[in-house]
Amino acid sequence: MTRAPSRQPLIWLLCLCLFIAIAGCSSTQTGKVEPGYYRVQPGDTLSKIARQHNTSVSALMRLNKLSDPNRIEKGQILRVSASGATASSGSGTTASTAPSRTTTPSKTSGTRTPAVSSSASSAVVKSLKLVWPADGTLTQRYNGSSSKGLTVVNKAGTPIKAAAAGSVVYAGNRLRGYGNLVIVQHSADFLSIYAHNNKLLVKEGQKVSQGQQLAEMGSTDRNGPGLYFELRYRGQPVDPTAALPPR
């Protein structure tokens, strides 16, 4: 069984693990930054920063208006919380940003958004009605630690389908460890991730219906064809099986 790559909260343009290698310089910039912001250090990746601040790659991309998750620089100030009104898009410059729809602003300005409790997220997930994103053998389940999602294995070319209706917010291969990746935003709170595809059949900004084919199963950034599927609630991976039909 192939272990899925480690993921931590996309999306917003999430993404969004897990998985982005960005070259840093040798010296570390110092100086305090305001609460809710982070100064990029040498060797940092957007995935690493997302894990450190309990959010997702996609959420950081949206909060900071990043078009390429691989392009962050040492010394750059990133907004890591939905609280506050502005975020620095580079060393010494600021740009206004809109609040992320995949994270929940904290009530106190400048404090980090608290993690969603497992009991609360489980109750909300149970209210969803998802369809399985692919036919095949379920080889890896969600466990909350080494696996943040599900792995379904089948032959190459097997249809990858949207678990629920929504809008495609990411379709590409710029997030290392995910291969050809599709991310669908279902609501202000939920998004789903479909990784390791062969051929992508949708584009960013496209509306999709539940069960609509998004891609073909493949093996990009993976040994052998298979789908890594992840469901996120307010930027945090949650167990999707409660919302899926028995299997």
C-alpha cells in the first residue's frame, strides 16, 4: 500500500498540502511582525507555513493574493490569519486582502483562528451528502495523523468525480506531492481535494455538479494509479466517510 503524502491545511489556493519546496537565502531576517502575520524565513515553503499556523496552502494563497505557491521570498510578510485588514505581499510593501472563505476569523483581532473541534466538525460533516469521488479499492482511510484523507486505487483513466457541487478553485500541478490536482470549493466552509490525476478535465473558475467528472485517475507524484481525496472544513482536514455512502 502506498502511503499518501503528508497533508496539512488549500485552499485556499490552498494549496492546499501538503509539499512546496522554495529555495531560501542563507541569512534570516529578523524583526517583529504584527499578530496574524508571518515573516518568511530561509527554507520555508507555503506548505510548511500552513502547517505551522493551522491553516491551508489554498487559504494562504487567497489571503495573500498569490498566483504561484512556489513564489515566496525570504523576508516576505504573509498574512496567516483571516483577522485584520491588510497583509504584506513582499518586503516592505502592503496590499489589502479579502477575508478567506475557508478559515474562520477570530473574534479578537490579531489572534490565530482556533482549530475546529473534532466533535463539531464530525457533526457538520454528517449533514453532508457526498458521492464517492472514484470507483476502486479503498486502500487508505482517514486517521487524523498519518493520513488526512482517503486513497482509492483503480486502473489509470478511471473517472474522478466531484463529491459535491461547487466551483473549481484550483486545477494544476504546482503543489508538490499532489501531482495533477483539482480543488473544489463547495461552500464557505467546505472544499475537497483530488490528487495524483492523469488528465484534468476542468478549469479554475468552472462550476461543477455533484458526480461530474473532474479528471482521470493517474499516478502523478505517486507510485501507481490512485486517487488521494481530502475533505476540509474551515481549512482543516476532516474524515469524509461520515458523509459518504457505505462501502
